[in-house]
Amino acid sequence: MTPAQKDEGPGARGYGQGYEYFAMALTFVIAILLFGAGGWFLDGVTHTRPLFAIIGAFVGGFAGFMRIYYRVKADTAGKGGERRGV
């Protein structure tokens, strides 16, 4: 059995899925940090520290959450995971 054939087993799909979810979590954290940093910069310009940094962090958290929500929704819709009539 070649190494390429070993990677095609059900366990290999689990690892790939784990990396996809890790990437989503990393995207969530990066969104919070980037929006928070943008707010921090805006606070420095307007001298309202930490108002826009807090708002930016919340907006980034919401954006990251929505990104994960739509990704999981698309993944479950493609696998027939939606429940209807329940």
C-alpha cells in the first residue's frame, strides 16, 4: 500500500476536517484582532481610547462568528444535514 492510498482512509478525512475547523477558529481570532487593532488606531486618531477598540473587537467577533456560521451551514447543507418539518 502506497502512502497516497493510506491517506485516503476514513481517518485521513478526520484530520483534514480538523484542520478546516482549526482554520475557521484562527479566522475568528484574526477577525477580532484586526478589527480591534483598527479600532485602536482610530482611537489614537480621535483620542477616545478604548471606545473604538472595544467596538472593533465586538464587530470582529460578530464577523468571525457569522463566517463560521455560514461555513458550517454550507457544509451541513451539502451533506443533507438540514432537518425539515421537525
